[in-house]
Amino acid sequence: MALIQFVNKVWFGSGELKRLATELKRLGIARPLICTDTGIRAAGPLDGVLAALGDAEGAVFDGTPPNPTEPSVEAALRMYATEGCDGLVAVGGGSSIDLAKAVNLRLSHPAPLAQYETAAKGQGKIGEVGPLIAIPTTAGTGTEVSVGTMILTHDGRKSTIASPNLIPTVAICDPDLTLGLPGGLTAATGMDAVTHCIEAVLSPLYNPVADAIGLDGLARALKGGALERAVADGSDAAARSDMMMAAMQGALAFTKGLGAVHSMSHAAGRVERLKLHHGTLNAVILPGVLRFNAPHVPDRMDRLAEAAGVATGGDLPEAIEALNARLGLPASLAELGVTPDLIDEMVAHALKDVSTFTNPAKMTGEDFRTLFLDLL
């Protein structure tokens, strides 16, 4: 057991789900809306959460889509009202927790969500919100400790909405909940955590504390081998614990901001008909962006290579490509269904994405276009 308190209260360790009833009571929540998805309901983790509610009685919203949308947020809001709920519990991966954050925002703030987008300087409109307990069942986004949520808003954009007020009140990080996660999803979510650690360290903003956290998270996942061990053997409790910690560390580190990998991933992820997984996109895009950024930040690339376990003088982008192959992840955007006709639209969205502003090298539309084409 560990109580970790940086930006919020985090119970971390095997069996920590038992804390749920006590935390609900402490926060005065008697009837939480539990935000999750059909996959989590079918896979079993939700059963454990329902059993851990204690005296509380939860209503379950399982309509979270793979990329949460404003209509799904509105559907959850309607259930919150009709069921007489008084707080929120999010159970699942980044999508379920992000949806719950947006629901929490809308419970006390008017529509539409686009007005709160960080790129539109909407952070100042976000005031205090109600209690939210986040329970991750994957080790990837780290959104249980982050300021942001990603929502496909009514205007068709994948919007980043961020404020310290959106950080969940409590996170319960129990790696036991990830033991049944399939290898493919373990790989994809794990590469999301890896990308967060890498892009946070590459961000030009000054925050040595965040750099140290990001480097340690990367070392746990790659140099320590936790990601590959968790994919090879889903019952490896130590690997699962290290990956859940690396995911949390990635999110703590990216308080510095992210970079062009995320700008491009967000742009591709908003293509509704493809329904692409964010972590998989990050894995595919990461090597190309690293090659683009490397000449601008050689010292930081060396530090990242060492943390990733790459030999001195080794090629980090090449090592990431080899890792993706070992994990069974795609090697190109074309394998994911991305076609050349989508590039103009993706470039336009990537240029406006908030992550572009903290990439270590300035990005132009032509830079994004070249990267997208190279990755097809």
C-alpha cells in the first residue's frame, strides 16, 4: 500500500480498491454515477468496483465510446439527473475517466464544451467542480492524476480541456485491475505512457522535477522491461504495477506539455469512421517525430535513450520501431486505415492543437504534412 499525494490523493498498490467505500463516505457521496464502458462491464473489473461501494449505491453509465464525445457526456449527464446521483466514479481507461471529467465540468458549467478548450484560452472559465474518484483499469493515459480531458466536441474537433480543477479528487490505482487486460491493449496503452514520458522530457518548458519523473517512468517501462513483460505475461503482477506507476508518472510529467506526436495523434483520432486507439497512434507516430526533433535537442535525446535502455550512441527512434514490432503494434498509419486524402484535414487540426506549442522544434504545416506522408 502507498498513499501518494502530489496533485491529488492517490492510493496505489495491489488490493487498494478496498479504499473506495471509505473515500465515498469521506466525500459525502451516497449515490455515485459510475462512468465506464461496455468492455469494462463485460471483462469483470466493474463487478469488483460495485462490490467495493460499501453503503453507497451506484448507477452505471456504460456508454463511453472509444473516443469520448460531447453527446456521450450529455447522455451521462441525463442519467446523473434521472438517477439522483451526487458524485462521480470513473472506471476504465482514459476514455471513461476523460468522460467523467467532462461530466463533472458540465454539472456546474454551461454548454458547449468547446468554450473551455485550452487552445481557445478557455481554462479561465473553469471554476470548482464536484467530487470525482478515478479508478484506472489500464496503464496508459495517467488521466487519473492529470489536469486534462480529451473530448470530441460538437464542432468536430478533438478538444483538449485542461484545468487543475479537473484533476480527480481521488485516484485508486490498483494494478490488480489490469491483470486481465489483453496483450494488444496492454501494448497500446503502455506505449501511450511511454510517449507521455518522452514528450514531457522533450518539452522546452523548465521543470526539472517533471523531467526526473518522466525519465523514471520511461526507465520502468523500457529499461526495466515492464512493458514487454506485461504484454508477454498478463499475470506478471510486478510488471503490471510498474506499468501503472509509469502511466501515472507520464501524466505527472506532462504538466510541462506534450509535443507533435500528440498533435498528430489527436488529429488522426478525431476521424470518427476510423475509431483509432490513441495509444496505438502514439506508438506509430513516435519514431518519426523523434527523428524530426532529435537535431534540436541532442542532450535530451541522450538522456531519454539512457532511460530507455538504449546503448550509448544508439538510435532511439529505431529502438522504438523495433519495440513496436516486438509488441505486435502496426508499423504505419496506412495499416490503421489512414489514407492520403485525410492529410490536409489532419494537418490543419495538428497545427492548432495545444501540444504543438510545446514541441521542442517549431512545426509548420509542411512539417506535419511530410511526417504524415512518411508514416503512411
